[in-house]
Amino acid sequence: MKRSMKIAIGLIVVGGIAYGAKFVSDNFIISLPDYPAVQKVAWLDQGWQPKERAWFHHANQGTVTFGIPLEWFKALEQPTISLSAAGRLSDPAYLDSFGFIPGSVDGTTQDLPVGIAMGGQMLDPDTGKPWQNPQTHADTTRIGFTCAACHTGRMTYQGTTIVIDGGPALTNLGKFRKAVGLSVAFTKLLPFRFSRFAKSILGENASDEAKKELERQLDQAVAQVSMINDLDTRVKGQSVDEGFGRLDALNRIGNQVFALDLKKDENYVGTSAPVHYPRIWNAPWFDWVQYNGSIEQPMVRNAGEALGVGTLLNLTDSARPLYSSGIEVKTLFEMEKMLAGEQPDGSRGFTGLKSPAWPADILPPIDQALAAKGETLYREICKQCHLAPVTEPEFWNSDRWLPPNEFGQRYFRVELIDVKHIGTDPAQAAGMLARTVTLPPDLGITRNEFGFALGQLVEKTLNQWYDSQTPPVPPALRDQMNGYRKNGIQAPLAYKVRPLNGIWATPPYLHNGSVPTIDALLGPAGDRPAKFYLGNREYDPTKLGYKTDKLTNGFELDTSIRGNSNSGHEFSKAYSKDKDVPGLIGGELDEPKRKAIIEFLKTL
């Protein structure tokens, strides 16, 4: 054989091995950052008592996010390829690597991390019948995400972990979903793993019949994992990696209800517009929520979130009521009340969950003289959109506060800024506007545009719950539970602007998390990092954001990818008051000005 031919064959073999290794790495190995254990924890005073906080962290919304019961979640092993026993999937240290805050830090004996809740009886997703232990015939328990999974922030500073209720989480939910799926699949496929799993679930002396039934249940779970994996593979070309601290929440909700629950694969789309988890303090008093200001009613928004993370919903089985679901509507109502508090006004400000104050006993103290200079710049540059600080009468006297509605409630009108003007990445707003869904006539949904169809679906699901109670929920209580607002849906090519109280605690910045620090956001777009790592927890109190050093097994965000752009909201020399240039909102800010504004933002 000629030497050139041997070299060619060798290269092919080496390439094949390399490709195979990459295929295995990409599809069957979960690589995670190595974080130090949480030791000293600081909770900031945000208006909640410890018992309220702990309840919110584990409030049962009725979700079954992972498609398996709690008992399985605790018995499954981590998705490592080995013949010997791996650690448990539910190990707090392992879950912490995905960004889940250990449940022990909220002062309870809860053995689930913040944002994961156990609920009532687990039901078979196909039949709606109880999912039982094949040996003992005992009912199993639901487990799934709750609001706090995405809306509890954390950062570290010199060994202290600061936890922010209502802040943006630093979780990697996409990678965690993959880990759960692999854990289920490996239990089926790897030698000896099923035996250990069966022993844990069924006990020492389980019958052969019980083991066969457990295998059937496992096959059902593996089939669901495989189906979702096939759908994800089909739309991979449309998808953008989300990474730590980001999620394409609206598209994922749409995939769950219009593709998985409705059993219509054609409605499954890529996760093309990841957004940074928004801060949720004060949000109950905004007239519209979501980054693009697309949803008006808080109950529709919260029920949509619960459906999106796996609450059982019947859209296809004629033997059960259409739109029957597992949503815990009363829990959603109580959660919203906790967040909202009483009607805010100038005398008492916002109640409920408050924005966090700068913790000067943990982070460096504020330079008050520099902050005073920054306040002057803020009022000159930022106040027009973000308004005066919420502690000042000027904010409460603003015409952005709407007149009382028929129920006596006043709401804050969020201003929507056209994407062409603000210049930030349009993917989230444009994607919601463009998406359509295929719907069967029996659902009674009158529009196929995604946002409007989702709004109608959630409303019908809620009405089914209201009507099915004994006695049915009366109209006045429905109005109250719905937040005294109608089911308004819109899909503007715009993003909302809101007050900046607590902004220091919410990195990274812009709606898609594409700018790591406030310092970078105040500079020219060309000076912002084109790539940086998400997943670092150490806080930078000078620039206001997470450290962006290379993080082994972290997530490198590439801002050149559509959906990740860091353009817009720019202060540049090219700015002119007399000429509207997309993305330019002010003149260039030199380093002293940026530092002064940053110091003032710490006071909000």
C-alpha cells in the first residue's frame, strides 16, 4: 500500500475517533463547573419573613417538569457512564453545579433545592390515572419547577453567598433537563443500573411482576425523553444555546402546550431567543409584563409559566374534560399576592417583595460623594426613560401611573421602546410576532398567532378550573384572582423600560443577558466583550456584574449569534439629538462619568 494511502486512511480513522469522541461528549456527557461548597449565606431584607421566603421557594404549582415522580428523582443516579454506582441525581452538591441553590440555605429542612417543589399525587401523563409504586401500590408524588427556580438570584463576594429573592437565577435549565433525560435513559441502558434503581424504588424482595411493571414505566419515560430529543435535534439549526442565567421561556412554553400536550410535532420550534431571567419585584403593578410587554393579566402569565414547565394539561383525550389540568391555581394566586403586597403609593412605596438594598456590610461601602455626581448625570441622561428613583415623590406623581380601574387598582404604565430605536437584539420580540401554530377546531381557539393562541389556551384552562370547583368560583373572586385585569395579549416589536431600583443585583444586562456589567453597558457597543463566560458567581462591585474570567465547563456567550447580540442602548460619540440613529441613546460617557453613574445606581 502506498504511503500516501496509509496516511489518508490514518487520518480518516483519527478523524472518525475524534468525531466519535465529540459526538459522545456533546450528547452523553454532562460537563459542569466545579464550584466551592456554599458556606456563609446572607439574605437581604426584601420585606419577606423567613417562613414566607421558604414557602415561596418550594410552592407547589402543580408542575411535573421532569416527567417522573419525586421517588424516582431521589433514586436516579447521575448521568455518568460507568458500571459502578454513580452519585444520586438529587445530591445537593450536584444540583448546585447547575445553579440550583441548596434548600438548606433558606433555613428549612427541605431537601430539595430552591425552585423545585414536590406536590400531590403523580398522574400518568397519558391516562391521567395515578402513577403508583408497582410493589407497594402506593401513590407517587409530583415534582417540578416553581417560580423561584428562575427568579432567585445568587452571587458570591469574598466567600459570602448573597441570595436575592425575585432576582435573576444563575441556573442552566437546558443542561439540567438533558441531565435528567440521560439519567433516565442510562437507568434503562447501562448494566446493573436498573437493578440498583429497582431496589431503591421497590425494596429488597420485590416480585418479578413489580420489576416488569417498573420496567414498563421506565420504558414510557425513556420514550418521552427520546421523543423530545428527536424534536430538539430536528430544530437544532434554529436554536441558540441558552447557558447559565438565560432561557427562551415563551418558545419553550409554546413547545410544551402546542407540540407536546397537543401532540403536534409541527408546532415544535427552536429556542431561538434566549432571555435573561427578569427581576420580578414590583412587576405585579406593571400594566404589561414580559420583556416585550406582551401579557397583561398576572394569572394568565403565571398559569402559562406553570403549563410551560410541565403541569399536566388535557388537550386530546375525549374521555377527560378538555382543558383539565393539574395547575394549582390557588397557589399561583397566593404567590402573586406575596409578590405584590398592598396597593403602592407615595407614602409607603412598594410593599410585597421589595428590591434589595446595597449590602454595605458585605460589599464595599458606597462613595457618597461620587454617587452625588452620578445622581446629577442620572437625572440628565437616564431619568427620561427610567424615571426618578422609586423613593421620591416625583416617581409617584408621574403620569406613568394610570388612573384607578373599576376595582380601584392603579397600575404603572411601562413604556415600550421600539426595537428600531433602542437597537437591541430583536429576536425575542420578532420571534413572538412571527410564530404561528396549527390548531384543531375542537380547541375553540380563534387565532393561530402564537401569543394570542397561547393567551386563549391559558384562559380556557383557567376557566375550566374555576368552573370545576365545588361550588364554581364566583365572578367577583375570579376577578380578584385574575389580578383585576383582562386577558390582554399583544406582540409589539418593542421592549419595555422599567425603574432601576435593585439594578445592581441583576447581572448580566439587556433583555438577552448579552452585556456582563453595567460598566460595559454604559460604554460604546464596540467596547463590549464579543464573547464572555456565564456561570461565574463572583460579583464585581466596581463594574456591577459577574466576573467574566474563563470558567471551565461554563457557558461562553457569543454575541455574534442572532439572539445574542449586545448592540443597542449605546452611548457614543456618534450620538446627536437632532438625528435618530438606531441604538444610540446618548453621548459617549468617559470612565469618570461611568463610575459616577455606577455609584449612584448602587443607591437605588
